Amino acid sequence: MFFDFSEGFLVVRIFAVSMALVLATGGAAWACQGKTTAAILDDTFKSPDPGWGAPDDAASFTPGGLVLKPPVNGSAWRWNPNYTLDGNDLCVSIVNPSQPSGRPATGDVGVWFWSQSAQNFYTATLSLDGTASIDRLVNGVWHVVMPPTPSGAVRAKPGAVNEVEVAVRGNTGSFYINGTKITDFHGEPPPNGGPPGIYAESGSTAVSWVFPRVQLF
């Protein structure tokens, strides 16, 4: 991956993945795992929590949710320092972009977590080619935690809604898509877990990703 940290963007390479989709989802539930407890944060962005910051070229607040607009072959994100992800469950919903060509948008999208800075964080993402992955940025260099892996839990159609979730405890966590566990993982969280966030990429065509809801349990 190549990075340009100007204007708050990471310019990244988009993985070229040619993996077959797994067609069956096994009857996955549509619910955040943490919903058995009261939400610490439940933001639909009608009145956004001020921790998300002011709107700019990369992010805006609309009646439909928080919109991230990564540049071509680049990425955009927002995190909320009013909260920490320390023994918590971060769950976000994402609306797939619609492309004029009718083809699925390219680029990863999901959650940003265990972050220390804009050059040190983890992401748990899905791609509309039907894969899921976990990556870690360390001082501006990407490291693969889980390579792009086919999952039938990914909803790839334009306009479909996906729910991406990580539940962390200490230095371990679990990654879910639409209620289906993708994998368990371990890593190196910062003190207090760092702020929760959202993350999105564009491929060869710039797209806008809508996040209707972000929940922290």
C-alpha cells in the first residue's frame, strides 16, 4: 500500500482478489452481538455526536447517515475520541454504493479500531467481491492480520445493507459480518483500547459509502 497523509487521506492499493464467493450464509442473524446490553453510543447522525468532528470533503452528515467519500484508489475515515473501545462491541451498518455501470463498487469498508493515531490502527472490513479481511497499519506500513477471505455473509448488491462488527476483550477480538462470525483474532491494542471509528475505500471509481448507524456496547 502507498500512503499520502495530506488532507486526511490514505492513498492505498486496492487488493486484486479473484476468489470464488461462498454462496450459503448458514442462516446468519441480523443483529449486533452486543445488543444484550445498553448501548454506550447509538448514533444515527440525525444529531451527530460532536466527537465525529465537523463535515469536510471526506465526510458529511446526511439524513441517511454519515457519508464517507474516499478519493479514487484512496481511503477516508472518521473516529470518535469521545469514546474508547476497551472490552466493547463496535457495530456499524453500511449501505453499498450504486454504480452507474451496475457493477459492484470496489474498495474495502468497515470499522477502524485499536487506533493510536492516523498511522497506527486496525481495520476489519468487507469488500463487495465477497471477501472479508483484517489489517493493521504500523507507522504507515500495512500488515495483514487476516488476508481477504471469501464469505457468503457479505451482501454485494448495490443498495444492500451490511453490518460490520468487532467485539474486543483485552488483546483478543471477534469479527462479524451480518451476524456471522468471520474469525477470532488477537493483536496489540493501545492503552484504553483507542477510539472507535469507521473506514472506507474507493477503487478506480470514487464512491460514497453511507453509514446509517454506529453502535458501541
